[in-house]
Amino acid sequence: MTTQFDIRFAIDPNSAAMMGTGELRENFLIDDLFVEGQVRWTYSHYDRMAVGGAVPGQDGLALEAIKPTGTVTFLERRELIAVNIGAAGTISVDGVDHAVGSRDMLYIGMGSQDVRFSGAGAKYYLLSAPAHARHPTTLLQQSGAKRLDLGSNATANERSIFQYVNADSVKTCQLVVGLTQFAPGSVWNTMPAHVHDRRMEAYLYFDLQPDAFVMHLMGEPDETRHLIVRNEQAVLSPPWSIHSGAGTGAYTFIWAMAGDNVDYTDVEKVGMDELL
Ligand SMILES: O=C[C@H](O)[C@@H](O)CC(=O)C(=O)O
Ligand SMILES: [Zn+2]
């Protein structure tokens, strides 16, 4: 089987608060996204976001339908963004080749039928959400992203947020995706923290050294839990949860949201004094 999937149920905050380490990891951590020769999906019931990995190797991979979507083709009623975290590759969409460089993203619109991933060193992180309209397939690059510089060196959270999906780059139905990079020595992401019940979020942590990890914080602001997250592992963040982390070393991450609106600024800030 070149395509595999697993399903994650939408856990409520009270259930999550009862969980130990193993249960939290089973429900919220995705630690096996990237396997050469496979497309691997985690299909979440949070906003029906599907989070995946595709590592084509020498042979290439096709985007195949999976049972949870209940459709003949994967993108019949969905949109997708593929983020290349590996070496340059190509994604062909209905016969048109798109060169997707390292850290480029390709938005692939609803109704696209024949999608093929290639590039011997390419590694694609996949995000897909239900769609209601067909928007054109569009290459998104860091140079076209909207940049937001936040934090400071003194609080170890100096970073640049690159909003690849923005008002000038592409219209999407649900997906809002970007990448966050740190100034040297800064390790805290998304602190001060926030929640946004309108949208779930997924984080992919990468560019970590093998022995490094991110201490990812989740849970309601007054009931926090943590996940130890290693290189190229992802986290599902429920709409009711904070999503913030500190690395034991350098890292980069990709954030992606789906839900009721596509307004990046529609968040509730959580005061530093509110966290418990
Ligand atoms: O809702 C937005 C997301 O949580 C991220 O964009 C936050 C982030 O990249 C950061 O603060 O470092
Ligand atoms: Zn967020």
C-alpha cells in the first residue's frame, strides 16, 4: 500500500485533561508522517483537516482517494496545500508540472483529479480541508509571503511569521498556512499564547537536531499539558487549545489552520498571567 491513513477523533477539553502522556500522544501527536514511497494521512475530525506526508523517492507518488472522504478522488470536495520541506521537486496537477522548491508551497484547488508528487529528495507535508469552491492551483513562495516580526531576544521569542496564504497570494476556502522562523537563540513560539475556537490548527516542527525536541504546550489556558515533539513530527491543536512551544535548540515550524473563517487576526489572546 502506498497510501495509508489513520483517523483522529475530536477530543473535548475535559477528556483531554484526564489523559496521561501516552493517550495525549496517541490523540494529538503525529510521529510517522514521512516514509519514502508512501503517502501517509492523519484524518482529523477537528474541522476534517487531513494532515499528511508524501516522500516520493525515485518512483514518484500519486494522490489517491482515502475512505474517510467518501469521494471518488481525494480532491473532489477538498483543497490541498503541499509544503516541500525537502529538496526541490515537481508536483504535476492534471498534466501541468509545477516546480516546487525547498520551502515552497503549492495550493491545489478543489476538483483537481490527477496529482503526482516527484523529486528524489523532495519531502512534502500535506494539509487538506473541505472546500466549497474551486480556486486555481497556485505556487506560494516565501518571497510572496506576508511577513510579521514578533517577540524579542530578551524573551527568547524573536521570530518571523511568513503568511504564505494571504489576501494577495491566493484565495482559499479554509486553509491558512505559513511558516515561522526564529532569530538565533530564540526558542519560544506563540508565546504569549492564544486560542481561536473558529479554527483548528496543526503544527509541523522541523529543522531540529536529532537529540533536540520542542516542549509543545496544549490544553485550555488554565489546564495545560505538554507534548515532547521531535524533528518532523506534527501536532493537532484543537480549537479550544493553546498551541505554543519552546525548543531545546533551533527549529522551524509550519502552522496550518482550517475552520469557520480565514482571518489570521481573529484570535483570543491569552494573558501571561492566565496560564496554569
Ligand atoms: O494562529 C496562528 C498560529 O498559531 C501561528 O502563526 C503562531 C506562530 O507562528 C507564532 O506565534 O510563532
Ligand atoms: Zn494559532
